[in-house]
Amino acid sequence: MKILFYDTKKYDRDSFEKILPEYSDLEVEFLEADLSPRTAALAKGYDAICAFVSSDVSEKVVECLAANVSMKSSACSRLKMRGGE
């Protein structure tokens, strides 16, 4: 599984890289850029993304991610449902 991490700080990267050898089926790339409508397209070809609590997960960003990321999380489904209420 290929995962793209947005808005990665050094301490985040260090923590994840420390345990990555335990998960040989994961391929992770870290970006310093935060998630936004402009950077969401960078997820093309990835199976999943990691967005941190301060990231932009607006409807526009989620739509762009849905077009580019092959796996969808349950969090995206809940966001879509809430947006439609």
C-alpha cells in the first residue's frame, strides 16, 4: 500500500520511519506541504493519504482526493454524509 503523508514535520517522519520496517507492505512518502486543493492532486497513484488535524479537508479537497486516491476512508464517507444533511 502506498501512503502519502501531508504536512510532515521532522518529528512525525522520524516516528513513522522508526516503525516502518515492521510493515513491509507499506510504502510511505512524506511531504512538507500541507493538504490543500492545490496539493491534493499530488496523491494521484497513492492508495491512501494521511492528513493531520490542521489540514484542509474541505469538500473541494475531498473531491480532488476522491478522483486521485484509490482507497477511500470511512472518515471521507462520514464527511460526505454530514455535508449532505
